[in-house]
Amino acid sequence: MSPNRSGELMSCDPLDELFEAARGGNRRTLGKLLTMAEKGGEPAAMVSEQAYRGAGQARVVGVTGAPGTGKSTITGQLVAAAGASRPAILAIDPSSPLTGGAILGDRIRMDSHVSSSAFIRSMATRGHAGGLAVAVPDAVRVLDAAGCDPIIVETVGVGQVEVSIAAAADTTVVVVTPGWGDAVQANKAGLLEVADIFVVNKADRPDARGARRDLELMLDLGHRGGWRAPIVLTTATEGEGIGDLWAEIERHTAHLHDSGELVRRRCRRRREEVADRVELSLRDQVDQMIHSELGQAALNRVDHQELSPAAAAELLLAELNPPQPL
Ligand SMILES: Nc1nc2c(ncn2[C@@H]2O[C@H](COP(=O)(O)OP(=O)(O)O)[C@@H](O)[C@H]2O)c(=O)[nH]1
Ligand SMILES: [Mg+2]
């Protein structure tokens, strides 16, 4: 309750109260806020807005790489190494039938490492992957506004969208494993460009040093001054190298602050998010239009070759953007 101008006690916005409870460490309430943010519509917009006003304090670390490289194991260990009182993990699962079982597997693996203080949340792709570009920043913001820190976002770095989500962190950690071509694959997936820190995990396997050398060579080619991504060797299952990794994350955090890069990065991200949101909304409108009576009628005429695809598109576009009255 806060006094208003005339000194009377006003009843608080229920959303205020939910955030207050989440800040106080109420996990169920935090889970509820995240669910509201995920569901979309007006409640999501309100949660997002409220979270936006309370966010900006947490360190956000993205952990990405190919499936099976050890991201979940590393994430769980990192949380322990950070020694923070309110860490959070956001595990993004591209919920294809192939990886459907992965969420649970990850949970169990993480649970065995993670101190009980960590708040863990899985998010599935649902619908088109583009939605994640908006849903993830919202979820991070809710966790941030609820006082979680650090927030570690684990994503499979396979598609363009996933890579860009991982890169939407303050610090992006790219995980590779020893083995011929792994560094090359990471390069192809666009992971080299977004990496602030590299991890060669499974260093208990042969040729971890070879993998590091491959990465060094590729980094040499692409380096244009400024921060050079360090390479850390880890054996996550044994917790080896995790302390070094956390130290590098802290060093990068300090670099972001000292160089002014943190402000620039966050500014760029906000701009990108505006575009992502507009794009998502337009895509929804297009979907609705296609499924509307008018859309279906136009498609039928295209089927019967009464309309060219271009003419049909123009017809529907005119409906989306009706001419403005003069
Ligand atoms: N040998 C070895 N196995 C590891 C290491 N780290 C993780 N793993 C194993 O690799 C598999 C995939 O790990 P997981 O963390 O789920 O990978 P993710 O798919 O990238 O999240 C699991 O069986 C882990 O136990 C490591 O450092 N060495
Ligand atoms: Mg995983």
C-alpha cells in the first residue's frame, strides 16, 4: 500500500502485489507471472510493461551450442559457481517431436547440480519460432524485475532464431566439444560471431586442445580488435573449468561496463525487439487474413487459376492496408 497525494492509502494494483511477492522470493507467484507473460494478449502486455519498469539490474548470460554439447550440465554448474542467492535458469526448448523428451532430461540433469536456490523454467517454441524472439526477452525481464540474478538462458544454437535469442544476452557463451569439424559447424551456424566466450566442453575426451587450436585459428581470422573471446576448457560433468568459466563471465561483465558496451548492446537489443514485435504482430494479421473468408476465397481463385498469386496477394494487402481517406 502506498499513500496517494492526499495521504490516503490506495489499494495497490494486483500486478504490483504479484511482483512484490515475486521479489520477496515467492516462486509460485513468479511462475504465475511468467505464465501470464507467455500466454499473450492483454495480461501479457501488462506484465511485460510492469516488468520493463523494474528490470535492468540482472546479469543475463546466454549459453548456446549444438544439442548434446553439455549446455545444461554447464548451466547447472555455473549457477553453483556463481554463488548468487537468487539465480535463474531459462531453458529454451525447440519442442520438435525429436527433442520433446529433452526438457525433462535437462531438468533432472540440472537438478542434480543446481543449488536449491535456482529458479528453473523451461520454455517451448510453440507455434513459429519467431514468437520466441519476443517471449524470451519478456520472460528474462520478469525474472529480472523479480530480483533474479544472474539469469542464464540456455538455447540450442541451431537455427537463426535460436542463435539470435542466445545473442540477446549481455554475455553469450558458445559451447563446442572436441571432435573433427565441431568448431567448423559452430562457425557455419553463425555462432562464432555472437560468442563472447567459448567453452570446449568434454575436455576429458581426446583432442580438446585440438578443438581449442581450431577455434583460435578461426578467431584470428575474424578478430577486428576490441574484446577477444577467450576459450575455456571444461569437463562439466566433473565441474572442472567451471570456476574459470565464471571468472571469464565476470571479466566480460566488467568489460561491458567499463567500455560502455553494455549500454550500446542493450540499446541495440531494445531496437531489435521493437522490430521483432511489429513483425510478429504483422505475421499474426497475415495468418488471420489468410484464414478469413476473404483469404480463403482468394486462395480458391488461385487454385482455379482465376487469379495469379501476385494479384491475390495484392487483393489481400489492400484489405490489410485500406487506403487512407484524404
Ligand atoms: N564425457 C563428458 N560428458 C559430458 C560432459 N558434459 C556433459 N556431458 C554429457 O553429455 C550429455 C549431454 O549433456 P547436456 O548437458 O544435456 O547437453 P545439452 O544438450 O547441450 O544441454 C549428457 O549425457 C552429459 O552427461 C563432459 O564434460 N564430459
Ligand atoms: Mg540442454
